[in-house]
Amino acid sequence: MRYKGFWVVLLCICLAVTLVAAGCGKKETATEPAGTEAPKEPVKIGGIFDITGATGDVGAPYAEGAKAYVDYINSKGGVNGREVKLIDIDYAYDKTKALEAYNRLVKQDKVVAILGWGTGDTEALKQIIATDKIPYISGSYSEGLLDINVCPYNFLVAASYSDQARTALKWAKDNWKGTGKPKVAFVYNDTPFGKSPVADAKKYATDNGFEVVNDEVVDLKALDATTQILDLKKNKADFAIVQGTSNLASIVLKDAKKNGLATKFIGLNWAADEKIVKLAGDAAEGYIGVVPFAFPYEDVAGMAAIKEYLASKGQKIEDKNQKFVQGWASTMVMCEGVKLAGDNVTGEAIKSGLESLAAFDTGGLSNAVTFTATSHRGSEKVRLAEVKSGKFEYLTDWIGYK
Amino acid sequence: MLVQLLVTGLVVGSIYALVALGFVLIYKASDCINFAQGEFLLVGAYVSLWMITSYHIPFLAAIFLTLCISLLLGILVERLVLRPFIGEPVISVIMATIGLSSLMRGIIQLLWGTETRIFPNIFPQTPVTFGGVVVSQVYLWSLGLAILLLIFFSLFFKFTTTGIVMRAVADDQQAALSMGISVKKTFAITWAIAALVAAVGGILLGNINGVNSSLAHLGLKVLPVAILGGLDSIPGAILGGFIIGVLENLAGGYLDPYFGGGVKEVMPFVILVVILLIRPYGLFGKEIIERV
Amino acid sequence: MRFKFPFVMDCGIFTTSYKEDMAVLYAPAAKIKVAAIIALFLVFPLLVNDYFTSVANLVAIAVIGALGLNILTGFTGQISIGHGAFMGVGAYTVGVLTTKLGLSFWAALPLAGFMAAMVGAVFGIPSLRLKGLYLAIATLAAQVIIEYTIIHWTGLTGGSAGIVIQPPKIGSISLAKDKEFYYFAFLLTLVAVVATVNLFRSRVGRAFMAVRDRDLAASVMGINLLQYKVMAFGLSAFYAGIAGALLAGYQRVITPENFTVDVSIQYLAMIIIGGLGSVMGSIYGAVFIILMPIGIRAAAGFVGTFFPDIQNLLLAAQTGFFGLIVILFLIFEPEGLAKLWNDVKNYFRLWPFSY
């Protein structure tokens, strides 16, 4: 036993050594062209995605969308005649791995910009990003990333969670038919992502004639939200803003229906996609989603490119979901920034490239994106949609809260 | 409100009880705790879902097949992973099952991906009302099953030969061996039963909010239940499930406003620490008397 | 206890006094080789690019954390699944002290260790009555409760948004860059390693091992169980606090998601793979766990150049690999990489004239 064990582990070590050797070998080939300064050297963009981790069910299509766009633009001749190379790492929603992945991308692969993913890791990296001057577009729209002094290199392509909540509240106020002050509650989970819009939204609500009744914390993996629903019922909340995943929203909606709650639920970006309808079934009817990106079944100009790309790969748009579009649109914005940076592709140049974007049209895949040197709030506008017979139907056009 | 909270706690607790039962069964016979219990749940849920949606096997047949597969899986895991750890220190066993949980999660992801999958409606979706208290039917099934399994396993350990053999092995492996009992075979049976119970729990859970890999985290959440009741007590697991379910719902209902929410998630652990300080072997656990 | 050095052949060494016998650097060759290794580490960042230096920084942080956990679990026999939370206590102490009270990072660093040690000691008290699995779960409870406190005590910790701190500075040199930070982290790691080695040459360290081997017997020999178990928890948490503070200084943003139960499990895996109850093992384990995903990625990239389909498969299997390696180590080499290294060394010790 002992003897056998020794050899097995020795084998493991040999394997590990080969791996490291392979890694080093790869590094050399990767850095070689960088030194020769070829004029058409590809633009390297990094991706820190969650494909297999806790948020993999939405992270995987997002990453797929991002890669698809890069593929698409390369097939059209790249950006400024240069190929775009997306070097992506699956960090499996593990914050320590995110830091290592970031270091790898920036210090080893020398990428000039990064497409990221979660709120927790984007927040954790914001200081280092600023030091290294790496423009960063992530799947997180946390208001905390908009502080231009702390995070000068974070860009938000869609309305921040706070803006989404404010817009939802404004809409709720405008469509309030009852008497007295409407009562609003907040349903979220205990993570940086979940709590991101709560304070801002509460302030907006109190300033604008709402009565804020209560906070309900629901775990992302909760099986039951009865206590929270009963609390909503007790406080007679008229509206509830839901910040979480579709899984969380579905538990809430199902328990609300079970307990005969009259509260109108409004879910922000990640709690409002096609999945919620499948998960919650009937209980999703009447649920309102804040939608910053288009659904694949929409007939907008930008969708044609996606269809064309998918057709060339023998895939169908019916198999894709909104997160694919989201990844595609985010990458589109990043590539536009690279284009405006001109021939000198450095982090700083891409930053100023992105900052010169004025009402950049993604072809209806998202609202027009504008960045300036003092504001990285790409957009303030979203669309609201209501679930009617199992499908999100738009209630509004692109609206903001101002 | 109080009644609704109590009832919700009770029915959610029954799910905890079902999962905790898996922990206890394994501990009872082999003195080892299975951190991969959550992944066994996941396997049960995925396998049954896969049979129903891909092969259109009728529900009951699919459940039966799932249970058979879980049985085999339990035996396989015991043989390949756990057997070398008979008699090893506790930390090795803990880490081995933690490693097992990573391994199983990796394999499950390879096979079924990460997207959330939705179960076809097996249980009627309309909730049942008892005098103002509303309960989903899935939860009623789980309550019924938990009670049924409690009775079944209590009788099993008391009256059947296999049950008595399992207790004997847990009590003293040397003595059991000298009585001609095959310890290995007993362990295999134990793991098979535990995997089976987990699969039942997985199918029920899948019906509550779809299946994705985060379902496996329930395993960790249910640990306090098993510890609270005492790791080697079957009534302890079931009662522990009910107690934690009820207490966390009461805490969520009455304490949330004072602590800014989320009390429900941390409550089981607070109760656990308090109970352990008073009763180090849980409510019904067997106290080990140490001699030098 | 004679400390086993890597790379040092210790055959033909005879001691004639207790002092010689107790020396850490017992062989003349050891002194040279240890000096050579330290020199190698000092020039390391000059030889490689920033990426490898940054990996080395993460490894250094992990080594300190793993040493702490090994003191508790490997040497004292008390299982802890709350190590990540103790790191969090350290990190947040630095965050709060530097931003709210305006202390410098250098003053906050030791305080972070002490704060974590205090919290660790409190959660160590149940260890007097709890054993094995029950203790493991009690420390898991500590993890959950500390995490909850961090997230909900928003006034102090900034809640889930976390705290942003300034990079630590020595005089006018900022440690924001990897190379500068490397020297600082390396120095701290060296101090931690030497301190741990010496700990187990002292009464306290031997008492820890006595508690691990049989706590009742240890108490008969006059070791106060409560005192030593709580001390082990405190000491272990001290290391964790320092590691957490270092991570805070490196990343400059402190968020609760850096200190979850997954982190605790990762540290357990480090000491299991490295070797329980071995100082060098903690180092090997930390290196192994940090490098493993990097290795898998490199392998996937390498294989992917020939079979593109397999690349994705390999990447998706990362979680699985982690589990598989932990299990294989536990089954085939329960004493970890440290034992393995010694085996290799012993083989070559008398080579080519073994037997």
C-alpha cells in the first residue's frame, strides 16, 4: 500500500511539473510577437467569467455572448484592422481566484482591458484596476463602482442597480392608483450584489412620497420565504423591489401567491429574465421586470448581427437567452472603446476612447451608452416589462427616473 | 401569524429532517460524517429529472430507477473513497468527504451543466389551506415521508437483523468482526441507504425551486440539525429538523426587524453553539466516556 | 524534535552536547543551504515578471494562514472550519483601524493579529468539552456567526460593500506594486516560519502535541487543557489575522466575500495536502493549492492546442480535480507532501550506496 502510494503521488508530481513546463512554454510563445512590434498585433482583452461556479447558470451564457461578439467582430476584420483576442479565465465565482486571474491577465498576458463578472470581485479589484489603469466592464451594475475618484477605470454599460430601482419606484409612483402614500418594501439577499441598491433606493423612496415599510432578506439558496412574505403582508406593502437572482425571485413569488399577497413585485436586472417564468410558473404572472438589455426574441436592429453570427455557426437564436445578449452588448461597448482609442491601444487610451462614447447605439440591444470623463454611468434608462401569459411584455419604452 | 410560522417551520423542518437522516445513518454505522450529502441530493434530483424529461419515463418508474441508481452510487462511493478511511482520524474523514463533494460537483457539472433545470409538475401546484394556514403540497409530502421514514428506521434498527448488525458495527467494530459480522458489507449497506434517502430528499427539493448545483449547499445548512439531535440518533435527526425549522422561522418572523434581516440563516448555528455548550453530544447523542 | 529541512542531507552528523542537539541549523550544510534558499527568494522577483511575483505574494499570504491552521489542527489536533472567518477579523481590524482611527498600517497589523487571536480564543472555549466532529461543526458555527456579524455591522465594517484602504507605505516607498509587496510579505513569512519552528521546540509547542496525542493523558501530566487548547486557538487565529491583514494590504479592498467557508475549506486542504503537523508541509500545501488552478489552466491550454474540445472539459473539471487530488492524497499519502519530500530525500541520502 505504502509502496504503491509513493509511486502514484510521484506520478502526480511529474504531471504537475509537466504542467508548469507547459505553462512556461506557452508563455514564451505568447510574449514573442509582443516584442517584435508588428503593426497588426492583436488587441488583447481579458475576461474573468463565471462558467462553472455558483452563478454559472447566468454566467455561462454571458461569457458565451462575449466570446461570440469577439468572434463576430474578428470575422468582420477586427477593430481598426486589428484582431481582437479575448483571453478568458473561468474563476468559478471564487474571489481569491479572481485576484489571481486578474494578475495573470494583466501581468502575464498583458491585456489592455477586462470584461468582468460579479459585484463582489469587481468591488474587490477596483483599487488594483485603478493602479494598473485597466478599463473594466463587468456584469455588475453596482452604484459603488461609479465613484469616479475611487474607481476611475470601472465602466457601467447599463443603468446601475440603484438607478434601476429608482426608475422602478418612479414608475410605481406614477402608476399608483390607491390612496395615501404607497408603501414599498425591499427584498434582497445578504451579499454585496444584493445590498448594492438598497440604501439609495430607500432614500429615493422616502424623498418621493413613498413609505418605506421593511427590508426582507432572502438567502440566494432559500427554499422558503414564508416569514418574509408574512412580514410583507403584515406591513401591507404595495410594492416590493426584488434584487437577487431569478431563483430567489421565484421562491418569493411562489410564496407570495400561496399566501395571497397583493404586493406588486418589481425585480431588477438579474431577477428578471426568461428563467423566472419557467421557475415560478403561474406565480410569475403580473411580475414586473426592470430590463436593461433586449430579449433574444425582440425584433431590433442589433439582433440581426447576432442572428447572422449564430447562423454562420449553425446555431439558432431561439436557444439563446437574455444573458447572451447582455454579454454580447457589453463586449460591443468595450470594442467600440478600443476602436476610438485608435492605434495606440493602452488602458489609458481605451479609457479615453470609452469616455468619448456619446449615445453609442448598440442597435437596440441596450439603451444608448454615453460615458464622459466625469461619469461612467453608461445609461440611466431601462425598460419595464410585465409577465403576461408566460412572457415579458414591455410596459414602457426606455425610461429614466429624472 | 404565529400559527403560520409554526406550520411553515414544521414543514420546512421536515425537509431538513430528511437530509439530516442521511448524515445520521452514515454516522450511526461508520462513525463518519458525510460532507458530500448535498451532492447525493443533487444526484437524486438530476437523475430523476433526466429520466423524466429526456426519456419520458413515467414518474413512479423514474423514481424507482433513481433510487436504484442512488443505491449503486452509495455502494460505489463507499468502496472507492471511504473504505480506506476505516479507523483513520476524524479530520481525514472530514476532508475526504469534502473532497468527495468537490469531485461529485465537478462530475455533475460536466454531465448536466450549470443552468437551472425545471422539474415537470409532479405535485399539484395549488397550496392546501387548513383554517387560514397555507402549505404547499410538496411540503406535505415531505412531512409525511419524514414521519414515515422515522417510523421505518426506528423499527429497522430495533427489529431487523441488518439494523442490529449496523448498530453492533457502530458500537464496536472489533467485537462485531469477532461475531462474524462483515463490517465492509455493513458499511456498503449503510452508504447505499443514505444515498437512497438523499435521493428522496433531492427529488422533493427539485420540485420546490428547480435544480442547479447550489442545491448541494443545503447539505452544509442541515449539519446543525444532525448535530443538534445528536449525530447517532434517528429520532434526534427528525426532531432536530423540526426544532431548527420552527426556531429559524420564529426568529425570522420576530427578530428580523431588529437585526436588519437575515437572522433566519444564522439562527441554526447560534442555537447549535448554545446547545453544544450545554450538551456536547447533542440532544439525543450517545455520550462517549473517555478513559485513559 | 529535530526539524527536517528541505534540500539538506543530514547523514553523518553526530552531536556531543544538548545544545548542539537542539540547534535548528544542526548541520553545517544546512546553514549554507538555508542561506542559499533565502538568497534565491530575495532575487526571485528580479528574475521573473510581475505575474509570478503576484502569485508568490498570494502564496506568501496563504503560507502564513496555513501555518496558523496547522498549529491548531496538525499540532494540537483541534479541527477548525472557521479559519477563513478569523482571517476576516484580521482584515477588518486593519480596515477599521486605518480608516476610522487613522492608524498606520504598521500599527494596525499586529493589532489585527491580536484581535483575531481574541476572537479565536473565545470560539476555542467550547473545545474543552467538544471533540472531533462536534468541534468541527462548532467552528463552522463560528464561521457563520462571524460572517453574519461582518455583513450586518454596517456602521463598522461598511457591510457588504466593504472598506477601501490606502496601500501600506514604508517611508516614501508604497507597497502597491507587486515587487515591493513581495519583499515585505516574504519577510513576514520568514518570521512566521521561524517562529513556528521554534514554537515546537518550546514547552508550549510540546504541550500542544501532547494534547493532540491524547488530551486526557496530557492533563494527567499537568497540562492545563483549557489553557492550552484556548491558546492554540488564539495562536492559530493570530496567524490567520496577520494573513487576513496582509491580504487586505495587498488587495486594498476588504469585502466579506473574501472570507467565506470556502476559504476555510481551502486552508484545510492546504494542510492536508502539505502534511498535518509539519511546518514545511504548510508551505508545500499552500504552494500546491495556489498553483493547482494555474497548472490546470496551463495544461488545458496546452492540450487545447491539439484537441480544442478537451480544453473546455478540463476547465470545467477544475472543481472535480480539487476534490480528486484531496482524496488521492488522503488515501495514498496521508502525511502529505512533506512526507513525500522526505521519502525522496531519504532515497537520495545514501545514494548510490543505499542498503
